Amino acid sequence: DTLTWNDRLKAIFGLSASEQGLTLPRFLRAIHPDDLAETQALFMAALAQHHEFNHEYRIVWPDGSVHWIVALGHGIYGTEGQPVRMTGAAFDITARKQAEEKFAKVFQISPVSISISRLRDGQYLEVNEALVRQFGWSREEILGHTSVEIGIWHCLADRDRWIAELRKSGRLKSYEVSIRIKSGEQRTVLMSSEQFSLDGEECVLNSAHDITELRRTEDALRKN
């Protein structure tokens, strides 16, 4: 149950370089109570199955502040395969987690419809409340399904052209398309899209601004 840490790992846990007496029980007490059971289970499973340990979780510093780390571990085993020790590393990802939380808040409160979907098939991974209100489908009806399955695209050829344009530069701004909402009504929207990688999967962050009434007004003015 003895731990050997370098000075940087001690600092990540809010400890001074001179800190001594590091043991496994003391380490476990530093894990956030809400993350302890899962972290222990994954740690033991990695050793038992001879897998690499790779997990993000929260820790609590001696001053009570909460921080996020990602911990990596590699088991060392005896001649009969029994775990002897584990070597590894930890990285402080608190700033990244805080940025993610801020993005999530902005994502949800934005009055503009925003979605995250997989590039290869259009399956929705996340949508905000503005999109639910604008398109008419509930989150449950959208998440885990593709835009084609739901029937959002008025013309599938339009989606193919949009994807082709997006792949060229990785982003599009104010790209005009025609979509269909749940009621069956056809709407004209300006889509701004950004391609990015999420857990090794190419995804699309997309916003849709409804300009249907603007286009109708422009058509009426031209006719007059």
C-alpha cells in the first residue's frame, strides 16, 4: 500500500514536495466521494484483466478545493500473473473541465439552435433547447438518431452537398438550406458548421438560424 510520487504529482494533489507517508488509503481519501466507487472498480478491473487504467475523476485537495485529473496506469505482474504494483501518471485537467462546463452552459442557453452530430452518418449526440423548440421533436426523439431517420432534410441531395462543402475546409458559415420540422412544414435556415474530433470520431458543431420569414418578405417585395 506504499505510493512513490514525484514532486509534480504531489503538486497535482495539492501537496508539498516534502510530503511523506503516501499510502493507498490516503490516496483513496483524496478521491471525490462521488467518484470513489467507480474509480476503485475500474482500477481493480484493470489489474484483474491486465488492461491499461485510463480514467478521469475528481480529487479533493487538503484545502477542500475540487480538481479534475486523468490518471493512467500500467500493471506489473508476477510470474503467475498476480498484480504486484502499478506504474502510471496523472494530468491536471481542471481548466479543460471548467471550459467544458462553460461551453455546456452557453450551448444550452443559446437562443440559436445548436447541435453536435457525427459527420459520417449525421447521428445526433447533443442538441440544445432552442433546437428542440424550433424543430418540434423532443430530445428523446432526436438523440441517437440521424437527421435522415428523423426526416429533417427536405432534400437528401442538399445534405450530400452540405457535407461535401464541409469536408473541403472543415467549416461553413451561413450556408442556406431547406429543412423540414416535425409538423411537416418546410423552413429555410442558415447553417454555420464546424468539423471537429470528439473521442476519435469526426463530428460537426452546427448552428441553424431560421430565416424563413425573411425570405418570404423578400419574395413578397420582389413580386410587388
